[in-house]
Amino acid sequence: MDSFRTSRSNSWIFPTVILCLFGFFSLMRPSEPFLIPYLSGPNKNLTSTEITNEILPVWTYSYLALLLPVFVLTDYVRYKPVIILQGVSFIVTWLLLLFGQGVRAMQAVEFVFGMVSATEVAYYAYIYSVVSPEHYQRVSGYCRSVTLVAYTAASALAQLLVSLANLSYFYLNVISLISVSVAFFFSLFLPMPKKSMFFHAQPSKEVPPKPPGKDAALGEAQEDHGADQQKSFRIPENLGDSLMGSRKTGSMVLRIFVQWFQDLKECYSSKRLFYWSLWWAFSTAGFNQVLNYIQILWDYKAPSQDSSIYNGAVEAIATFGGALAAFAVGHAKVDWDLLGELALAFFSVISAGSLFLMHYTLSIWLSYAGYLIFKSSYMLLITIAVFQIAVNLSVERYALVFGINTFIALVIQTIMTLIVVDPRGLNLAISIQFLVYGSYFAVIAGIFLIRSTYILYLVKCQKEEQRLPTIQSPAKPHTEEPINTVLSTKL
């Protein structure tokens, strides 16, 4: 019995180690900081216009098109097949990068990499299917940390190989291909989960348990029709023909989508969670857009064919600095209910200022500095946002909110790409694009500055009301309401 308990308590170690190894090698891609110099160099000989207008937008469009189908498929097939699919997509991406030629081949690269991005959800969702709840936080921290370490190490290694060994960008891509192939190899050893968060959350013979305390409101909302739903979705075991099986599957899928809709309605009814999600979606859209085109800007400021470039070093420092900022904010003692949205406004101003700096400066070094500030501030804020959104949500609801926020961010990014970058839109020059992105973050800052000012005004009024003498009957003595209660009711 003791050995059985020990094996159960240690059952999370093997999948965690394999998942971390997969995450490390899938992010150990030294070619990534030098993608644009590689495409515009003698290996591919593509023009800046072709890369900006015809190739890079394909990633945004394919990511958007694939995200929701992959999100549903990931839970239905229980994660591991999608992680393997991601490993295959990595290999295909780098094979095309190495041996493909021309615009069409590079568009195929971006499409397949859109699949890589869409399947990333399986990497983090897998944790919750094979690890017991008491290990969630620890294992999630391991998986996120190893990806940051891998990306930082890959960027630093790339810079050292380019600057000191004068290694060709082609061989950086060879190293990346080897690394993602090792990641694919490790994905094959992941244990197949027996459950998932939605489609396989309960064994077929079990009645779903009542929702936990934090989800009690949703449970009450569903109480009136919950019993009828369970009766309609349960199929007698003796009906095994394919028609009834397909009806059962269809009913299950319908039930899942109804549950998702109800969960989302309940989650976003909280104005606090709604505004944090709003910032997450809009800022992530802008952040992804900047990351997608920053190397084009750097190549415009200092052409890679005529000067030494330090993209790898900048990416390594930015990622490490962002990780330190995220770690520091996790230990900061701040009343985020009161000051959280003011922090969003303040750092959005910093993000806007850094993008304006990248637009106006002629110095590549100031452009690098602006990017360091921009990426670090975003990573700091997204850490706060993730915590604020997740703190009162179950794992299932957090995964759903995360997926919807990411989808909304992609919709916004796609609209931005169509208007700013695409030849069918304004087709702006790269420097002007960053002026647009800076203005975009300035608008975000303005929205949250107004919002945070309103919150602080409510708090000030509440304190003044508490100081004023009041005439009340003895039967109803005056009681003070906590500030957080006032905020939650009025906001």
C-alpha cells in the first residue's frame, strides 16, 4: 500500500520532466533572432517588401484560422496527439526554411508556424490532465521557466556564434532543426492522459460533481435545468449502435459548448475580470505585432548586409529582463484591486513611449533600448494580468478565458495587419508602422488612465463619507464597508 501511494505521489515527475525537455528543445531555436537577415540575405534573397507584405502576415491569418479548431481538438483528443502535431509542425517549418525557395515556400513556412502557435495550448493544458491539483503551481512554474531559459540561451548562443565564430545564418537554422527534432522525439514519450478538462472530464458512468465554491454562482444558474440536461445527455449502455453513438457524441459536444458559453458569461460579468481581459487582448495583439515586425525595423535602421547586428543579444537581454521583472512583481506587496489598472495605464505609457522612440530614432542602439523597455514592461504586466484573472477561477474556466482572450487578441491583430501592413490596406512603410503601434498603446494607456482615475475618485469619496458625522437611529448603527467591497459593487 505504501509503495502504491508513493508511486501515485511521484507520478507527476516523469511527465513533468518529459514536458520540460520538450519545451526546452522546442524553444532552443538560435535562428529565430536572425530570421529577417536570413531571408533577406544570399540564402533566400527576398526583398523587404516581400517579407513585410506577403510573407509575415500569413502567420497572423493562419494562427487566427487554426486557433479555435485546434483549441477544441486539443481537449477532445487529450493533448498528447496535438503536442506531437506541434513537434511535426516544427520540423516541417525548419525543413522549408532550409530548403524552400521563393515567396510561396516562405508563405508555407508562416502557415505551418501558425499551426505551431495554435497547438501551443496543448503544452500548458497537458499539465492539468496528468498532474494532481496540489502540483499544478509547481509544474506550471517549471514549464514556463524552462521555456524562458531556452529562449534566452538560444538567443545568446546565436549572438556568440554569429559575432565570434562568424557562423552562417543557414547553420543557425540547421541547429534549430536538430533541436526541434529532439523535442519531437521527447513528445513521443509523454504518457497519454486518461482525462481532459472538458470532453473527458468525468468517466462515462459518473455523474458530474457539483461545482466548487468559487463556481457556486454558475451552479445556481444551471440548477433549474441541470437535471434535465444530465438525463438528456446520458445514453443507456446497452445502445451500442453507431447511430446512438453519434447522437451521444453530438449531445456531448453541444453540452460542452453550452457550458463554455455559460462559463464565459459568468466570468466576464465581473467588470474587474473584464477590464483585465480587455487589456490582455489589446496589449497582446500589439505585442505580437511588434514582435512580428521588429526585425524588419532593425534591418531598416541598420541593414544586416552592411553592418554587424546584435539581434540575438538584445532578445536574450529582453527575455531575461522580462523574466526578472515578472519574478519581482510576484513578490511585490501591492493592492492590485486599487492600483492595478493605474499600473496598466502607467506601463502602457512606457510601452507607447518606447515604440515612439523606435520610430523617431535613427540610432539602432536606441531602437534596441526601446525594444528592451517594451518587452520587459509587457512581460511584467502580463504576469500581473494572468494572476488577476486566474486567482478566482477554476482551471477549466481559466483555460477557457485564456483561449478566448487569445482569440480576441488575434482578431485585433489580424485587423491591424489588414489595415496597416497588407497591400490591400494602407501598406505603410515599416517606420510609420511603429508610429501607429505607439499611438495604439497610447490609446490603451488613455483608456486605463481614465478608468484608474475613476477608481481612485470612488475610493476618495468613500473615505470622505466615512469621515463625515452621520445621524443614525440607535437601531441601525453605522458600519463601514471595506473599500474592496465598494469597488466590486460600483465597478
